[in-house]
Amino acid sequence: MNLTKLQREKLSEGWHSRGYLPHFDGRSIPQFITLHLADSIPSRVIERWQAELANVAEAEQKLKLRKRVEKYLDMGYGQCFLKNPDVATIVQRSLLAFDRARYELFAWVLMPNHTHSLLATRAGWSLERIMHSHKSFTAHEANRALERSGQFWMKEYFDRYIRNAQHFQHTVRYIEYNPVKAGLCSRPEDWPFSSASFRKRNNTFT
């Protein structure tokens, strides 16, 4: 999937910033999304990273911050509410509920303290609107299941648009192999809350 000149021009108009993370609303272009639980990365850690990267060029700063976040998440910091099968089921069902309605869902995984997904928004639906709805609903239902109150998801999220077919395949592999990389299972399809497992169980997701 190579981008045309017109698509690239539209991409350049799509960047916006909210807090410390850059966001891109790429419409029909697939996007890689990472959501974090509220306690998955302490605020003091993010503040330290920001200070350390303050003098780095913006593009490099974004890349380094993303890599640090991804590495930190797999350390399993926080209470890891998504280890609870009931909570993970709530979040996974929410993702699947609007597949082919609000977006096209290509891959996903629910880790103990974060989630990854690969999707393309459908006409009339912005990524920010989709994420707000998903996070609001799942936070309410998860807190009820856990008999707790308070912030469930971190306010910010990471999103990155897919450049081409090779990047798409690499991202699917990255998402589905995340539990293997983190030492949670030996094969992607063994992790119950993922697109790899979903396909293995012969569900309708393709």
C-alpha cells in the first residue's frame, strides 16, 4: 500500500498534538494504536523522559519516546487489570463490536497493562471519537467488574499510520508476537486475547 502524492498531502494535514503524544487521524489509512492502563507508566517516568529528550529533534524525540514506552510496558508495571479474564473479555468484545461498522479491525492483542490494535477508520468516524467511546465504555464496565472506581485508562494513547504493505505486515507480526516477546506464551495463538488466537479458533475475523 504505497501512498500517493495526494494521500501524503492529506497525511501532513492530519497531525495534531494532545498533551505529550503526537496523533494522526489518517481516515482510511490503517493505524497502529496503543492504549495504556492508567498506572502502567508512572508520571514521574514520563516527565524524566521528556526532560532527557528535550534537546532532541522532534522526529527523533517521538521515535525514542515511543520505543521507551513500548519497552516499559512489557515490564508489566502497575496492577495489570487486563490479566483478569473478565476485564480482558470486556475490552476485546468492545473492540470487536464495532469492527466493520466504525472501523476495519485487522489485528489486536490485550497485554496485562496495555493493548495494541491495527485498524482503519470508516467514513464519519474519527480515531479520537472511536478511542473516546471505546475507553469510556470499557473503563466503566471494567471498574464495575473489579468493584473499583477511578481512572482506568491513561488519558493519552499512541497512534501511528501505516506507510505501506510491508509496514502493515510487520505491524501485525509485532502485535501478535507481543505476548511471546514478553514471555507470556510460546506461540502467538496461545495468547487468548489476540487476533492470532481468534483466527485459530476459526472465528469470522479475517
